[in-house]
Amino acid sequence: MAHVEFTAQLHRYVETPVLDCEAARLGEALAHAFRVNPRLRGYILDEQGHLRTHVAVFIDGHKARDRQGLSDALSPASRVYVLQALSGG
């Protein structure tokens, strides 16, 4: 089962589940997390369902490529990390 985690920084704003789920694509794994906590969706995806500009997703240590379709493949052993980018000076 794919393992999905969100950074602690994001947890300050919304409850972020750590979960293991059966998913072949990134979008499926995120959809599972959004079913656990629907409020999380607005922090991760924009109105078109694309990853927000300030969100980065890593799958097995590699940055997700498809920010719009969320079609990056997952294996049963994949580890997915969802981070909010920090900005400022």
C-alpha cells in the first residue's frame, strides 16, 4: 500500500492524516486523503483540481511531474510526501 504523509507545517492549519492506501496514481492517493478530511483538499488543490503553486509533492524522493492531472504512477511500496513551500525573506 502506498504511504501518504503531509508536513507538520500544514498540520497547523488543517488535520492531516497519515495513511496507507491502495492507489495506482497520485490523484487516487490524494482523493483518499480528502475523503478522510475534506477540508484538506482546499489546501492542496486549486479550483481546477491542480496542485496549488505553493505545494510540492514527492513520490519516492522524486518531485511529482504532473501537477495538473496528478497522474504520476505509484507502486504498492511508494512513499508520498506533501509539503507546503515556504516563502519570505
